[in-house]
Amino acid sequence: MNRDKHISSAFDRDLETIQAMVVKMGGMVEAAITDASSALDTRDEDLADDVRRRDKAIDLMEVQINEDAARLIALRAPTATDLRMVLAVIKISASLERVGDYAKNMAKRTEVLAQMPQIEGAGIALRRMSQAVNKMLQDALDSYIRRDAELAHDVRQRDLEVDQMYNALFREFLTHMMEDPRNITPCMHLHFIAKNVERMGDHATSIAEQVIYLVTGELPDEARPKSNSVPVTAPAGGM
Amino acid sequence: MNRDKHISSAFDRDLETIQAMVVKMGGMVEAAITDASSALDTRDEDLADDVRRRDKAIDLMEVQINEDAARLIALRAPTATDLRMVLAVIKISASLERVGDYAKNMAKRTEVLAQMPQIEGAGIALRRMSQAVNKMLQDALDSYIRRDAELAHDVRQRDLEVDQMYNALFREFLTHMMEDPRNITPCMHLHFIAKNVERMGDHATSIAEQVIYLVTGELPDEARPKSNSVPVTAPAGGM
């Protein structure tokens, strides 16, 4: 829709090149999430190691996008909406980089967890949660490319479900820990992974909020409404 | 040092206004950290509640800084180093906003923890860790204002100490949890707080890395070298 307004086609071309890099970076991050959660579930240390190594390339993509965005601003001196679109690209790539870090972290903990007793159902649950987050991330990027505020709002809504998955897992881990002290250490790691996946969802949400801001000119009512949520329900005996 | 190059004084003036807002935002975030860790240690729910309420103003500062930075770019069309300085302001304010969120989260958990058995030494240890992070944050902002790469390198180094404090606490919490299942729920929350404080340190480090990039034109060897560190040492019986 911004397309109607004006804009030199040179700016458009440059922005599209950068957006293509963001999409590519998004694909790398999504692959990292998929592989990290699969490695965790199947205790595949080689795959986990591969995810860790690939994070370097994701970090470099962010640096490249930042540099290209700065060059575009300097060269074309965009204003108003055009400028905001370029600045949004910088924020989006920063979010993607953080999500990549979380995937790398999941891979690191996989190698630690592989030495510990397995917690029933945790691998599958985390994989399901990761899939939900991956879809959010895809749709958030898609909403950016298409300037689709409706899709962005939908992504925001779905963050609630991810938060609920996290809260359910939190309670489950507490139960396992109280049942058997040998479960404490693996559950501490699994809990961290669950929290990191939830944080990935927060980043997808924050990308969606950028899109809403770009398209409507206003941030949603309460930005990032559910990040850092604190589950307070503990199983009986948890006090 | 960038001051030597050229630059309309109008740009300088505008940038200084924005930088003053960043410094003010930094002060608000530092106060949030201090109050949140003090509230946690003394179980002061009123103070915790105050920290939670003040986070809204921190969020608004980020929005304001972003808008002013975008306006500055549109108005003065800065290039090269000037442009990078403005873009750095955007990234720094994003980091500060995240740190503010972590402080708010600490305050939220304080209210939950106030209902649970106290874990000896945890409040003091977290307060000490928060102080170290606060000093890192102050120095990181100071290094930005003074374009002081040496100070920025020093901030980066100190992140190691914060990571060590976190690792020590992680092991301590595991021990408490294994000793008595009633400690599990409070330790889960305290562990999260410790991890969030460690993440605040990562953000201070990332501000310092922005400064190093601005001053030297290069990111440090390995950006964010210690974030998401995984403590693997468990106390005896932890497996």
C-alpha cells in the first residue's frame, strides 16, 4: 500500500534486495529452530552441533543487513514511511538474530541433556511448541513483506497459545522434579529451553508489532503484552 | 573523534538531544534494576509494584527515541559515521527497553516469591549481581557518550564475572532443590531471575559492542561471546 505513494524505483529495488536478505535470514533461523528441536527430541548430537555452527552465518546476515540498510539510507535519503520501512528491517533482523541465538542455546543444552535421564514427553512437547513458534515467525515475516496488518494481528494472538504451552510445561517440570530429585537437573535445562522457545514467540510477536506500526502508524494497545509472563500455579506441595 | 570530520552543527545539536534522552532512559532503567533487586531482597511488594508501573514510561522513551532518530535521519540525511551514530541510538534504546522488561519481570516474581519459603543468601547474591550489571550498563552508556572504546572493552570483560556469578548461583539453587523439595518452586523463580540478570549483562555488553563498532569500525572478535552460557556442572547427585 505504501507502494502507491511515490518513491524512486531505485529505492524500491534496493529495499527489495534487503528484504530478500531478511527473508533468507528468516529461512535460516526457521531451519535452526526445526533442527534444534528435532535434535533435542531425538538426542541427535551431530545435528545439534550443526545448528551451533550455522549460527555464525545468521549473525553475519544481521551485520550485512544493517550495513546495507545504512547504505540505503545514506544513498537514497528516504523519509517518512520509506525510512520507517528501512528502520523496521534493522529491528526485524535484530529479532531474528536473537531467535537464532535461542536455537543455538537449545542445541547446546541438547548435548548436556543427552547425558541425563530422559523426561517423558518433554521432547515432543518442546517440538510442538517450536513448530507453533516457527509458524508465527514465518507469518510475521510474511506480514512484513506483504504489509499485512491483519496477519500480523493474528501472529500476536497466537503468542497466547505459546504462552499457555509454556505454562503447562512449567507445571509438568515442577511435578517431575518433586517426584524424583534425579529429574531436577534435566528439568532445569528443559525448563530453560521452554522459556527460550516462549521468548522466540515474543520476538515473532515483536516483528508483528513492527508491521502493525508500519501499516497503521500505531503500536498495538499494549506492546508485548505477555512477554516475561510468570506462571504462578504450582502443583500441590510446590510451596 | 567523529566530531573532527565535518557535520552541520544542527545535526550535532539534534543528536545530542536524542543522546540526552538515551542517558535519561538509562537512568530510569538503572533505577528499575536497583529497586527491583532491593524489593526482591527485602520482600518489599510495594516497591516491586512501583517498578512494574514505571516500566511503561521506559517503553514510551524507546518509542520517542526511535521517532526522534527517524526524524533526525529524514531531516538531516546524515551519512557514514553520523548515520551509524543515529542507528546505534536506536539499538541502544532497544537494549535498554529489554533490560527494563527484565527488571519488571524481577518485580513480578518478587510478588510471587514473597509467598514462598525464603532461600538463604539468594536475595543478597542477586542484589550483588544486579549491582555489577548496573555498573556495566552505566559504563556502557558512558562509553557511548564519550565514544570510549577502551571503556567499552572493559564492560565486555566484566560480563565474564557476571556469568560466573550466575553459574555459582545455578549450582547453589540445584543444591537447595535437592535438599528439600519445598525449595523447588522458589528456586525455579530465583533461577529465572538470576538468568534475567545475566541477560541484562548481555545487553550491556551488546551496547558496549555497538560502541566498539562505532569507534573502530569493527565488531569485536566474537560478538556476544558468552551469552546463553550453559552451566553443566551439577552438584553430586545431580544426575
